[in-house]
Amino acid sequence: MTSWFSGKSFQPEKDIPDLSGKVILVTGGNAGLGKESILQLAKHEPKQMFLAARSQAKAESAVTEIKKTVPNAAITILPLDLSSFDSVKKAVDMFKSRSDRLDLLINNAGIMATPYSTTTEGYEIQFGTNHIGHTLFTKLLMPTLLETAKQPGADVRVIQLSSDGHNLAPSGGIIFDQSALEEKLTWTRYGQSKLANILFARELAKRYPSITAVSLHPGVIMTDLYGPSQQSNVLLRLGLWAVGGIFMSDVPEGAKNQLWAATAPKEDVRKGYYYRPIARLSKGSAYAQDEKLAEKLWEWTEEEFKKHGF
């Protein structure tokens, strides 16, 4: 049966293939779409799964719940705060001490519509967490991803969660001056961070052709992500506009697009593209298609990392 999202029919129970031997890492795996992704992937017996989360208690609770359904799931918790470069590096070091391969990275974690603040290194909190933190995390994992991609029969993927909310990005797409972002609405800052996710996946696919990198919109899902703004009618208006409909989905339905991108036949997942539910190619906004902006963002982000010794 086709989902109300339209697009491709995808049923995780039967459509996810055997994952034996695969190593999988999901950020924000303690709740919502990340937790559901780990649950569904665990049913298909990957070698090892890593659940990266900021809250140890919530991560442990998630693992306990997942194991009620998949008792033998091999899940390791990675403490990860994407708003801190030190935390990102420690999480990667911990991962590397436990695995020498990585087949699937789902950059699922994110924050939305939060009040203005900055990360440890001084970046606007949504841009710093959703884009910069994930980009550094991926950068430091890249040697392992590339080494895995050299193995016979390898199918290495990086799945970047974005949102149709990227249409809310400011004029010009990306405001690089972090202090200037304080004057912008929280939804504008969120839109910039989600646009950055699309541009990052596009550029990653171009620079590392041995890896299948895509970005996607999961639909409008009622998860913990909505906590900071759940009292606001702005959220509802964004949600209705973002999916072009009048519905909100539950979490199992909402996770299907990223599960499809993570496990569908390799030839069906086009590198560098943006997908709407389920498996529907989308151009995204004009800024999302801007190759020069993608390159500029990549190079700017790399320069920022250099300032901090990465």
C-alpha cells in the first residue's frame, strides 16, 4: 500500500535487505526518527549499530526499548553533543576504538526553532548543530568511510536529514556572519541550517564518488523535535506548508524515507540528490540547486575547522 506521503511504497519489515556484516551509526538515535531507524535496521541483523546521542539516560532508555523488540541487537551508545567540537572528536575516537569499518552513517540529529544562542565554538546554535557539528562528525569519520568503500561489494552511504523548511532560508541562502544571524527569525535560522544540510550532501557526493550521499525531507513528523515551539501556530503553518498537505505523520511512517535511502538498491539512490517521501526526487529551492553556493559553504566550513585544528 502506498503511503499517504505518496511516492514509493516502502515497508521496512520486508523491503530492508539482510544487513549482515554492516556497521551503522545514527545520530540522534535516542528518540523519534533516529530511534525508529535503529529499531527497524536492527531487525535485519547488522554486525554493529552505534547510537549517538547527547543524553546518556535517554540513549540507555532507547536501547532498552529497542531490545524489547530485537533482543539480540548489537547497539553501542556514543555520547555526542554536536554543539561542541570536543564532544564530536571524542565520539569519533570512541567509535574508531570499537570499529574499523562504517557502512552507513545517518546524520539524523537536529534542533529546530530554538531561541538564539551559540555553540561552544561560537556558531549560531541551529546552524552550528545541524550543519557544522554534523559536517565535522562526517569529516572525522571519512577515513573509515572511504576505507570501507574499498572493500569488495561495499555500499557506503551518508544520509543527511534536511527538511522542506530549507525554503525558509534567508535571502542569499547562507549568512556566514554568525553574529548577523541573531537578528533573524528562528525559522529563518532553521531554514539556513536545513539548506546547509542539502548543500553539504550535494558537495559530499561530488567530492567523494565512492560514497552514496543524499539528503532528504522526512515529512512533518510529530516528534520531540517540536518541543521548543509546540505552543506556536507558526509550527503548524510551517508543517502544513512544508508537505503541501493537511496531515502530520507518526514516527514509523516518517522514518521510511531515510530507511529507504539507507537500504534501497544502490542503483535506485542517486548520489547528491534531495528526496521527499517516499523516494521522490526533488529539486528543492533554487538555493538548494546552487552548485557554487554548495562549494562556497564547503570551503568556508573547512576553513572554520582549520581555525580549531581540524
